[in-house]
Amino acid sequence: MSEYEEGMPSVLAAAWGLRERPGKGPRLTLERIVAAGVKVAATDGLSAVSMGRVARELGAATMSLYRHVTTKDELLELMVDAAVGQPPPLPPGGGWRAGLTSFARAYLGLLRRQPWVIRVPLNSPPIMPNQIAWMDYGLAAMGGTVLRQDERLSTIMIVSGIVRSWALLSADINAAAQAGGVTTEQSTFGYGRLLKRLADPARFPAVGELVASGVLETPDAAPDDDFEFGLARFLDGLEALIRSRETP
Amino acid sequence: MSEYEEGMPSVLAAAWGLRERPGKGPRLTLERIVAAGVKVAATDGLSAVSMGRVARELGAATMSLYRHVTTKDELLELMVDAAVGQPPPLPPGGGWRAGLTSFARAYLGLLRRQPWVIRVPLNSPPIMPNQIAWMDYGLAAMGGTVLRQDERLSTIMIVSGIVRSWALLSADINAAAQAGGVTTEQSTFGYGRLLKRLADPARFPAVGELVASGVLETPDAAPDDDFEFGLARFLDGLEALIRSRETP
DNA sequence: ACGCTCGTGCGTATGTTATACCCAGAAGTA
DNA sequence: TACTTCTGGGTATAACATACGCACGAGCGT
């Protein structure tokens, strides 16, 4: 342990590669453990990820994992970082809006492909390397704009919040669909019907109107329509701010 | 239940002793169980909520809870709904923007006061009565606008997503602060310092710029500045859309 | 060659958890 | 009175995270 790691949570040291073991190639490596965890989560869901299960995946004993990882939570954080991976390159030549849009879509796609990621309970601000790489992606998209740094930071948080909440919602719907053995559309319809049955229009007039409008029974014209709508509105607002600063 | 209690907030019925039926009614009620769960979560955090602990709180046996609740997850969902409670009344006379803003602020305040709520892993679309009530609140704020129903729904989801992600982030920061025995500001500074130490500016230029700008060491002028910024941008965009439809 | 230490994996043991299953008394009903 | 139903409880099980100490092998200094 060098002085650099002093007081640093061990997850970080592990993730940022500050814990390289000089050994040649033991059977059990941090990378292999994390990869096994990701595999279990991808195939059987986050709830299937237990230390025992991950160890079995590697043909190792449960307790052996603790040589490389101090707690299960640490393993989970490392798994998330591994699953998140490197962000794609910024689309060249596009303005800030194109950049933020592809940031959002890429992030959403990632969470779609690995739905277990959003289920991992996080209890610290983002600090893992690949999370920072994504943050850099988003911030870089705003390079050259008149936005202040704190505004850029806020923007990143808002956009990823929008992405995360949408990803969570659609993951919930998909999970419910899978659990019921129906398609996603059927599940959405089912939600609408349930709402119609439960939400008394007298007590919830606005919800009643929503249900009566039938939008819950109408599939989106394009997938992620709602997400795109929200994102576009936010970016519109940001654009207005930028323009108002550029032409006072 | 006599007719006197009809429509009366259950808090009042309980507080005025209208529900005291000593010796008669069962000791264990769904309401009492849920309330005990909320109490445990509020005092000792979500992780302290176990069936055993909640039962102990009531002087009952662990398994007795299962007469009223089929799984722990169900209890958690009920706890969330109870903690969420009824939304405040819509500010009268305000436009849609004032309505959505107070929706967002009220929701944020709620999640601030009961930080455990956002930690509860949800795996189904919102369907509990109080969640629907909040949804109605948000939708009602947009009553009379030119927005389509699906756009209103999308708006609600976006706004609550913004609120939730901001609440989660600040809860994380506060939790980290409390764990380290420092103030929230110190914790934020610590985050900035950690970022500065870990994120190589060569590898993450935009993050480097951010760190160099010092915003992470500068406390917000007002609390929730970043949140308000994001919300305002989104609402600006929505306003632009509404205006463009009203004056074609 | 010989101990010594350290790195690495393992097995056992403990405490916590959710929850299945069955028993006992009480209360209402035929 | 007999019977069923309702409510609470106790016991048992299985999964889980993880503390702790043992065992084995590699390098290293003597």
C-alpha cells in the first residue's frame, strides 16, 4: 500500500488499478471474479449474485473470493463499473446537443442491455473509473458552450437521472411482463387496465382523464417516445439558455 | 368503523382514540405493522427493517406478521406508500408551471425527510394509492394546457425522475458525510478532492476542467441549486413547446 | 539445505435473514 | 355442543455474508 491509497476505500483502489498484484497468474483474479459476477447477474439476475454462486462459477470456494474483495458490496460496485465499460466516442463535429443526445441514448442502451445494473443499490456518489469516463463524455459534449462548469455538472446529473429513471421504469415493465409470461405491450396494457380498475376517477380526476384517453392502451409510435420527449424538452430549455447568453 | 370515521384522515382517528377498541380488535393490524416498519426505517435506516425487528417493535412474534403481509417486499411497498402519504394541495390559481414546480419541490422535500424511501428497491410500475395520488397531483397541474395526455405522462415521469435522482445523490452525500462524521460540505469537498486525485486530466480532460474550475469546492449559493437549475431548464423547454402550440 | 514469511486458497463456524409448516386457543356458527 | 375459521405463535429450514484459522507453496535470507 502506497501513501496514495491511504484513507481510500478499497473498492476505489481496486477499480482504479492501484492494487495490481505482482504475481504471475493465480487462478483467482479480481478481473475473473468480477467477470463471473457480471455473468451471473446477466444470466440469472442480480438476486442470483451471491458470493457462493460467483465462487461456484469459478470452481472456487466461497471464502476464496474474500482474498480479492473485502465485501459483497465492493464486488457489486466493481461489477457495475465493469458492465458500464467505456463510453462510445463522441460523435465528431456535432454540437453540444447532438453530443448530449448520444450520451443519453448510449447510456440508455447500456442500461437496457444489462438491466441488472440499475438494480444495484448505490450508496455513494459516482467515483468509479468508467463512471467518470461517462461523466467526461457528457461534459465533453458541452465543451465550447457558454455554460458554467456547475451548470454542466448539473446538466449531466439531470440527463443521467432522466435516463436512469426511464431505464428503471421500462425494466420494471419488462420484468413484470416476463414474470407473467406475456409481451411488453400486453404488460403495459395490463398496467392501464389495473389503473383503470383501481383509480377511482372521482378521487383522481386527472388520472381518470389519462386512463380515459387510452394512451396506456396505445403502444408508443416509436420505442422510447416518452423518453425522447422528456429529453428533447430539457435540451430545448438548455438551448434557450445558451442562446440567450450568446445574444444578449 | 363508525360513520364518524368515514373520510377522516386515519391519523386523526388514531390520535383521537377513535380506533381504541381495547381488548376487542386484534392486536396486530396491517396499519400497525406498516407503521412499525416505517418507524424502524426512520430511526435505524432501511437495512434495519427485518421481519423480526418489526415484530419486536410490536411485541409480537416474527411469524405473526405473515398473517397480514405475504412477503417482506409487500411490507416494504406498503411502507413506502404510507411514508409517501397524500400530496399537498395544488397551489390555487397558479399556472401549470407553478403547479409542476411545487409538485417537484414537495416530492423532493418528502424524499429528504424520509431518505430511506428512495433506497427501497422497487420492481413494479407505480400503482399504490398514494403514488397514484401524487401522479394525479402532477397531472392536475397540467390540466388546461395544450399538452397531450401521453406528453403529460411523460412529463410526470421526467420530473419525478429528476427529483428522485437528485434526492438519491444528496442522500448519498449526506450518508457519506454522516458515516465520516463530517458536515455535508466537507463531504462534498472530499468528493472533489478524491476526484482530483483519481481522475487524470490527460485521460479525462473535461472532468479535469471541472475539477480545476473549483466548483466542487464551492458550496452552492442556495441548497438544491443544481436541482432547481435542471428543473427550470426542463420547464423552459416545456413552456416553449406549449407556447409554440398556442400561437402557431 | 533450512527455516521464515507471505501470499493464496480453503473449510468450518456463526449469526442473520426470510419464510414454510404446524399447533393452540379464541370466537363465531351450525 | 361440535365445528370451523381466525389470529397469533413457535419451531425448523435454507440461504446468505462473513470471521477465523489451517494448509500449502514460493521466494528469500542464512
